[in-house]
Amino acid sequence: MEKSNDNEIQFTWLDLIKSFHFLTGDRWKKYLVFLIPLFIISFYSIVPPLFLGKIVDFFSLYKPGTSLQPFYFYALFLGISFSLVSYIRLTLKKYIGNLRTDIIYDINVKGFDRLLSLSWMDIRKEVAGEKAQKLNNGTQAFYTLSEQINNEIFQGVTATIGIAVIFAYLNLHYLIFLFVYLFGFFGIIKFYYSRIQIVKYKYNKASEKGGGSYVEGLGNILTIKTFGAKQSFNERIATKEALKKKFEYLGRRYGIGQWIAFQVFNGICIVAYLLLVGRDVISGAISLGSIVIFYGYLEKLTSNASQILSVYEQTISAKISLARMMPIFWTNHNDSDGVEKFPLNWNQITLKSATFDYNKELNNTTKLVGLKNVNFFIKRNEHIGIVGQTGSGKSTLAKLLVGLFPL
């Protein structure tokens, strides 16, 4: 992965594929066994307009006494194939859905285990509530993205490939039109891609901090009330929510701008397409029934493009949520262990001339001395208290004694 700051998204599309492979684990091959047939069967969407065009051609040339067998064949084929394809598609989706449920179960269980395995140094960098929110957002992103792949993305890709093949077979002019349309469509997406991605990244980051504050606050609600910190904590929540609201406004502005550009482009393409079809009908290059076929494919093309654009922002948001979650699984947590085991039968712990300093990198300050020349002993089953001024290192010393900080 590339280095990044807040204005750069470090998670590539290849990283997204790797994360799917990692999260599916041993179920990856089984997942593909169901996913590939679902992709293939999605090509059926190009069949109905083709047969409807054939039916229009049949009746436009029909004369009394002509056999109706071709019409019966087209009608029966459409009805039976639609039912059969629907049954297969829904059955495959059921198995994929069951696999997805099992995978999400594993993500939640393994993710919680990883959170429990965090060292104190990891927790210092980011509170547990924020990490829990990352895990929750990432799990939801996996579910959303897998649903989109099975539906809108597969339908859009297969429809485009199928339409390209049919246009190439029927008339190359329409294949050129398809390429121009796709070039313009992806040009619009590319123009808004980085803008939307940056906003979604910042929104997710703000959402994690806001959600983390909620979790931490609810977990310490009695402490907050006891110390009278309700007002200050409410202000802290309001500040984080205001930041999230700001990025939500900005994201909506870019999203609406993208839709306006797309619909204007669609209007221009529809006019050009109908002029092209009308010219070919008048010249006799295509039949009357072909109008139904070509318009059906134009409608299929624009509707699938609209579907892809509808889930586009969700896909980017899901990609970023997974990018934020995956370090929980991919990062090696450094737990510091001593070279000797703690004795089972011990009588007392003794500190002689003990000294510790605060790490400059963790505190962003010059090197600070914590405690110097600490001398005391603690007998087994004995309770002691450490008294000192605020910031004198009492809590740090206690955490050092129980092994939460590396030495």
C-alpha cells in the first residue's frame, strides 16, 4: 500500500481484492464456485430485448394463414427461460448469502479477538471505541460491497459486454456509439472520483471518532456523572458530530453534481442514438423490429449505468471502511515480553534505584524524566498506595509493574 495523508487514500482496488480474499479465508474457493455461475447467468439480461424484437418482426410481416409456431416458440422460450434463470440466480444468491453470513460471523469474532490482543501501546494511539467503530463499519462495508457485486455490478458488467457483442453483430455504428457512451460515463466518474473519495475518507474518520466517543462515554457514564463532566462531554460529542455533518454536506454536493453531469450526458446520447436508429430504419439497414431491440438495449445500458452510479458512492465508502478496518487484522501488534518467566512461588517484589523516562515519539515532546531512584518492596498479598502530584508518574509506574508498557 502507498503512503498517504488525509488527502490521499492509501487503499487501492487491488488491496480491496486482497482484503476480500483475506476475510473470506478458507471459504474463498467455495465463494467463487457460486459467484462465477452467478456472473455467467447475469448475461441473460440481454436475451429478452432480442426476442421481443423478433416478435415485433414476426407480426409486422404476419399475413393471415401464416403459421404462429415461431411466435409460440419465442413466447414459451421467454417464459420458461425467465423462470429457470430466476430460480438458478436466486438459489445461487441464497448460498452466497449463507456464506456471507458465516464470513461476517468470523470477522466479528476474529476482530474482537484482535482488539483484545492489542498492546497498551496500540490503545494509547487510538481509543478502543474508535477501533470498535472501525470494525463495525468494515463489517457493514463487506456486506454492502458483496451485495453490490452480486447485483448492480454484475448486471452492469454483463449487460455492457452482451450489448457490445450484439451491436458488433448487428451494426458496427452502434458499437462505436457504445464505446463513446462508456468513455463519457467513465470520464464523469473519473472527474469526481478523487473528490468523493477524499470526502468519504474524512467522513469515515470523523464517524469513527464520533462513534468511538459514544462508546467510551456510555461505558463510563457513571464516572462522567460523578465528576460533573456531562457538559464538557456533550460539547466534545457535538464538535465531532459537527465535523461529520460538514463532510456529509460536501459529499452530497459532489454526488449531486456527478448525477447532474450524468443525466445531461444521457440526454445528449439518447438524442444521438435515436437519430442514428431512425436513419438506419429509413435507409433499410435495420428492420422495424430492430427499433425495439436497439431501444431496449439503450434503455438497458442507461439503466445499468444509473444503477452503477447509484451504488458508486456506497462502493467508495465501503472501500474506505475496509481500508480503515484491515489494519486491525494485518498489523502485527508488538507485545513486549521479558526474557525470564515470573516465578510461581514469590514472596515480594523489590525495586532498587528504578528510573523511567517518557518516550519522545509518543508524547511529541522533549524527553521527560518520569521517576528517578524509586526504592520500595511489595510483599505477596500486600496492598500499597502510591501518592504524588498530578502528572508525577504514578499511573505509569503502576502500568509498568503489570507489564502494560515495554521497557
